[in-house]
Amino acid sequence: MHTDLLTQVLDRASELILGKRQTLQLALAGILAQGHLLIEDIPGVGKTTLAHVLARLLGLQYQRIQFTSDLLPADIIGSAIYDRDNQQFRFHKGPVFTQLLLADEINRATPKAQSALLEAMEEQQITAEGNSHALPQPFIVIATQNPAHQIGTFPLPESQLDRFLLRIHLGYPDRAAERELLNGVSRRDLLQQLEPVLDAERLLTLQQQVARQTAAPALIEYIQDICDYTRQCRDYRHGLSPRAALALLHCARAWSMLAGRSMVLPEDVQAVLGAVVAHRLAEDSAQAELLGASIIEAVAVP
């Protein structure tokens, strides 16, 4: 039954994000695997719309932060404000306290502002004034970023890139999809008409089921072989870390669930490989597919 619901999410999303079924499936797999998504592309190809669509269809609380060069960490996590009536400071929660956070154009903010998300993404909590505050569950960050060569960008450090489970690339629509976009109803109007397919409680249940997808010892060995290859290959400055290996396994499990299977196959690993490892090994998101294909060719399936 959950496969039918997930297919319905993809079908509805495909009505707004035209001609990008594979990318939508990657994004949904990342969310099912309890990860955060980074969408890198030029302005105007639907990055923000994709985040809005997923929030609506998954029935999640949603907040958007526009990252700019003058953004402060307190603008993200919140701050302590003095309450004169009680004569004490009270913490006022920032927009990070939501279930799906859109960090729009994250690389237009300074590294100090970018780092405010690190604890939230890794620990599912934030620390302010010496106190820890748990974030709502599920907690998902979808960040968009413009290509690094564009004016006014601050590259994300490797430590922050590694917090993103997947980096996906939308690209231009094909001619037929673009014609449908030009002749059709405004995406904004269609977005307002979207009804949730899931809710937060059901999504949490699906995320728990993903963790139970069967991964045979040979499949674990395949993932280890992929990581070993990147660590020994001179084409990469650094190989894949154990966190990257876990990310690859989690995403492959989610992909197998989307395919309606209870066991993870090597094809599932190969389907998500480029999106999981490219931002950990290379700078250009557009090269993810080529990078994934080269690793698949170099590493034999056990």
C-alpha cells in the first residue's frame, strides 16, 4: 500500500515539475532515507517550486529562508529576547523550527550564517544560550544554490556539503515539457490546488520501514568496494567517508522501496550513486551522472 502512496506523490509532483521524474524520485528517496537535499542549478528552472511541491504533497509544516549576505545565525535559529513582565530572557524560535525548511540560495549567505544549520541538520536540534532545543520530526532541509561562478556566492565548505544526503540537478526541461509549461496553467496556481497525499506521521512510518529494507552481505560488500575504489583512485583528492557509505546504503534502501521491493539490489545502489557521491568527490553537480557511470564501470558487482 505504501508503494501506491509513494507513486501517487511522484505522479502529482510530475504534473508540476515537468519532464523530471527521475530527479523527483531521487528527491523523494532522499527524504525517505531521512536525509537533506541540495538542489544546484541556474535560477529559473524550478528549484524552489520543487521544495514547495514536496512540502504540500507530504503534508509537512513548511518555512522558507531567503539566504542573503547580511543574514545572521539568529535569523535562522532564533534568539533570546528579554521579557520585562517576567524579568527574564525567553527564547523565541526561528524559522528552523519546522518540518521542511527551504534554505533558498544557501550559498549567497556568509559561512557564519551557513554554519547555523550544521547542528540542526546533523543532530536534529539547535543550541542557543547554552540550552538545547529539539526540532520537529521529521526535520528536512531542502537547500537550493546557484552555480559557484555566479556573482555573490560563497562556496559551501566540505563539512556542510557532507551533511546533504543528495545533491540533485534539475537542468533545462525538454522541448515538449517546456511547451506544456508555456501553454499550461501557472505553476503557482497549480501549487495552491495541491492536496497532501501523506502526513508527517505516515512519513515517519515510511522512513522507519526504509531502514528495515533487506541488504544482503554481498550488497554491503559492493558498497564497500565502491568506497575503497574512490579512496585508492588518484582522480579524487579524498575518497568516500564511512558517512558517505551509510548515505549510499540508506538511499539505495529508499530507492528499492520506491520500486516496490523489500530487498536492495545493486541496481538500486547504481541508481542513486551519482547524486549521493558527486558533491563529496567533485564540485560540478552537472557531472554527477558521468561520475556515477565511471564508478559503476570501474567497480564490479560481487
